[in-house]
Amino acid sequence: MSYTLTFSQYHEGLKEGKFLGLKCDDCGAYTFPPLGVCSNCGSSSMQVTEIEERGTIRTFTVIRVAPEGMTPPYAIVIVELEQGPWVMGNIVGLNPDQLNIDLIGRNVIMGSQPVKGDMFTREDIRVLTFHVA
Amino acid sequence: MREVAIAGVGMTKFGISEKSNLEMFAEAGLEAIEGSGVEPKDIEALFFGNCLGPFEEGQAHMAPFAASELGLPMSAPATRFEAACATSTVAFRHAAYLVGAGVYDIVLVGGTERAAAMGTSLATRTFAMGAQSKYESPAGLTFPGVFAMAAHMYAKKYNIPLEELKRCMAEVAVKNHYNGSLNPKAHFQKEITVDTVLNGMMVADPLQLFDCCPFSDGASAVVVAEANKVGDLVKQPIYVAGMGQASAGALYLQKDLTRVRARETSIRHAYDEAGVGPEDIDVCELHDCFTIAEILAIESFGFYDFGKGYDAALIGETGLKGKKVINPSGGLKAKGHPIGATGTAQITEIVQQLRGECGDRQVEGAKIGLVDTLGGDFGTLCNIILRSS
């Protein structure tokens, strides 16, 4: 059984401004980013599809003590996309020092940006980003 | 399945250590073996926990070296377990089931970690490897960040002003530091106040420094054996009543971070296996890696309704004199968190509580105790219920 949508294919999509995910043939749910099977029903019968960019912030934090190689402060959010999947990424376009709990519930648009790799990841990697709609 | 019991326990003082992972483990392991009335040659297998040895000391494949340090026989397989912060709890569960199944009669379980030795920056990076490396870590996710997002979601979901939630979280830290002040093996043995917490450096909004457990060095170990054999060896066997373990994927897949679903699955199994419920638990060592984590856990166990457990420490219900004593050892918060050693150290505390050996922090009359360890960003949960008779 071959993996339907690999990280490498997903990542190439991000570079081209596309958000490649999976639509389940059995239950119709979207899985994004990809997994081996449908995140809703476990079916392995899925088709690659483009995911829409709109979503809503469900929670956030501002990281002030960062892992080696990252420069704080920066904000992390978990977003519920309109098509169902929940995803993690960084907030862009807002000052991290001016965020408060009212950020939860704001509508956002998804993008992506490159993050420098380190000796463990070996290569640069794109992260999902969100700006307030 | 045969009945299984714990014969002996051992742990180093947690904190900053000059000793190597193997040296610390040898100390804890020999203490557990000697306290069990057995000799190293009697140990039939080693279930060994370590997470980050390659980054701490350039040492992988530590289990056989640990067996060698202790003089275990060559016939005793030594196997490394890794489940992030839940490492040695998961090792214990596998050991206890194999003893229960009759594969072994007497085994040693434990873990060791030199987390403090890495320094904050590398430790934060390598701890974060417990999150999904393609879809979470690139955002710069840290473990304080995981629980910070849970805290924000908790405040929003239950409509609790953030300042009120933070004050209640601070009371968790104050309680656990007080308990730690009574534990000679704790990393921190000093009391703090709510102001200590609320004036601390911000780590990941809304978590401040004293909402977070430390990086610690330490080791712990327990001898697990068939119950009749333990009865022959020591005066007070502590029995394994029930266990649970559950697994979940990346944090974003779990959606509602106020409900740790893997914990709810794990504890249900442990309660069923033990034939007990939340009302039967006399003492609990749970995974308070961050103050909000203790609040989430006591709700998962059914000690409190969801959204109602946040002020339990404030009103004194989870303190040493409270109705449900949580983390009498000081917890991860004050006792310390040498990740691979944490689970069997929690088991050590519960064993000593059930034996009545804990001095000033003793929970009077404790007969049934619960251990809870969370690994990664809600990915691994393991629960152990122990009883004294």
C-alpha cells in the first residue's frame, strides 16, 4: 500500500502556494496535513485535494523561551479550518506582545513561510502561517 | 494473570547531578534491589527508561550498560523504553504484565535522565522532539507552549477570567512547592507564594516560570515480582491493582485541549482493571509538568467535573490535609522532572505513601494510590493503580 500524500509532496505544494490535503472516499472528511488514513474514519481510500485557506483561531500562545535556533517572541496558534481539519502554525502580521485571549475566535487566512533547518532537521522546512482576515 | 507486586523502590535525589546517567541509575537500582531482599543475580530482566541520552552524553543503547553497572546476569535481557516523559511508567506497565503472564518472576524497572546537564536551550529543543517534527516543531512549539495553549482554551471554554485562572494555577505551584519542602529528595525544597509565581518571567503566555517544572537530573527504580514471592521477601508488598495506557496523535488532531482524551481512555482501563473508581483513590502522583496540567488531570480522573477543578488547590482540597491529596512528593513541579526517571519516581512515592514511610508529607491511612504520567504533547498516557492490601 503506497502512502497517498507524502510530506515531501505536501511540502512542494506549500512552495507553490497550494495546501495539499486528502478527501476521504468513504466519509468525505478532509485530512490536512496528510496522514496514512482518514483522520475521521480511518479509511485508506482518499484522494489528494486542495484545502481552502479560511479558518478560525481556537487557541494560541506566545513563546518567550524558545528552542535552540528559534528567535522569540513568536506566536503559535491552533486553527480550525472551515473544511474541518485543525492545524498548527504561526501568527503573522500582529505584534506578539499585543496579543490577548480575544484572539481566540478571530477568522484567519492560511499561508506558509520557510523556517531555517537545524542539524536535526537537516533542511529548511515550511511552516503554516495565519493572518487575521 | 498472576498477581504482581512491588518489593522495593529506589531513587536518587533529583536536581543537578555531577554523576552520569549510568551512575545515577546504579544508585537507584541498587537501592531498590537491596530494599527488596534480593540480589542482582536474582533479577531476570531490566526494563530501562531513558529519553535523551544521545543529546545529554552522546550515549545511546544505554540499557545493557545499565545492567552491567548493576551486575545483572547475562541471561537478563535489558531493553530500553522511550515514551517521552512517560518513559518509565510505560516500562513499568510492560514489566508488570510480563511478570503477571509468568514470563519472569522478578524484574527491575526504572529510568535515568540528565536533563539539566543539557542547558535550557538544547533541552528545550530536544524535549520538543516529542512533538510532531514535520507539522508541529517547525512552528517553534515548546512544551510550555503546549500547555499554555491548553490554559488559554480552558479559560475561554469555561468563561473564566484569565487572571482568575492564573491565580488558581499559581496555587497549584504553591501547594506542590510546599510538599517538595517536606521531601528530602526533591529538586526544590523551598516554599513559594502566589506572588512568586505571578512575578516570574513569562515562558509561554500565560505560563510563567513557576508554572513550569524544572529540567532535572535523576534516576529511579523499582523491583517488580510475582506477589507470593514478594510476600516472602518483604513485610509490606504493594500490589499492582490496575493499569492503563493510551496513545494519541499530534496535538492539533486532538482539538479540545481541555480534555486529554488519551488520559480518559487510559484511566478508564486502569479503574476497570482495579475494580475501583475515583472515590477510592486516597493519594495521587500526577503529571504536573505545568500548573494547568494538574487541573486538567484531576478532571480527567473524575475527581472533579470538567471545568470545575481549576480552584481545587486554592480551596485546599488537593493539599496534604485535603480530601484528595495530589502530588505529596512535590510533583514534577518541585520534586523535579528527569523525564526518563519520572514515572518510576512517582511509583516510588506512592509505594512509600502506602507503606506509611513518608514522614511529614504522609497521607494518613492511604491504601490505594494512583500514578499518572503524560508523554509528549498529549501523545502517551499511562496510569498505574497500586494498593497496600
